[in-house]
Amino acid sequence: MSIAYKNFWSLNIDEAIVTGILRKYLPRDLSIFMPMSAQMKDIDLLLANTKSKKVITIQVKGSRAYEPRRIELSRYRNGSAGWFFLKRTTITKCKADYFIFLIYVLEEYAKVGRRTIAPHILTVPAMEFKKQCQKHKKAMKGDRYNFLFWIDPLTKSAFDIYVKDKAFELSKYLDQRGISELRKRL
């Protein structure tokens, strides 16, 4: 008797990078798992506390590195942005507990004349993200949300450029601050 195996598991590079970042800041009793079932739509990672037996589900969204335009640098000073174009249902019917947005930021070190690309993450509770979207965003053609998250690594701030007066503020979810909030839930 022979059995044909389908590709039941695929690793997205953004998920692998987020896993590496999370491992760096999480204690040993918290473990990261990847669902092996193709039926688990919209859940990319599971974060489990082996002591308390609590589990948090995570959806990862990644963006490529974008060169900031001059007008953006004059307005926002340091950093760069990550662009995300998400279906309304991805947010409103989200099965995950958290969204993690991976953004590659161009960081400039003027003293040494060097530029680097550094990954930064926004770890946002799905319900909070949904509320912010309903309050500050308007879906394009009624179906999709457009986000351009600006990350300033010097001031450690994050916000959506497309929302006036930085009303869609995400700084408290940036990097270690967002991860520490995630840890409190476990």
C-alpha cells in the first residue's frame, strides 16, 4: 500500500524572521510553534506558555523595505515605512489573537556614513487593530485597507502615514514594547 503525501507545510520567510525576533525576547517557558494543518487559515504561529498552558495565535504580515522619499524624510525625519494592503475580512473576521507586522526599516548612521536594513515588528492585538481600523480607516472600494506604517528607530515611534495627525498611533506595539504586552497575556 502506498500513500501520496502532499506538501502540507510551507514556511513563509516573514514568519521565520518573526520567529527569530520573538525567540530573542521570550523566556524559555514560552515556545513558538507553526501550524502544520493547511486548514488553519490566517494563523501563522502559535505562542504557548508551557507552564500555564495558555496559547496565543498570531497572524504575520510582512512588507519589503522601501526607500523613503525626500518629502517623507523632511516630514517624519528618520526611518522608513512598510506598506500593507489587507482585505477588510482579514481584519474583521480575524481568527488570530495578534497581528505581527514585519517592517524592514532603512536606518542611517550619519557619523559613520553607513546605512543598514533592520527588521522591526509591530505586535498588535487583533481586536485593538480592528477598533483602530473602524475608527480611523476607510476601506478602498469598500473591500481593502491600505496601510503605510512609518517606523522611526531613533524616537521608537510608529504610526500610519495615511491617517492625519498620527492618530493611528502604534508606538506602544513597536518591537520590545509590543512583545512585553504579548508576554503579559501568557
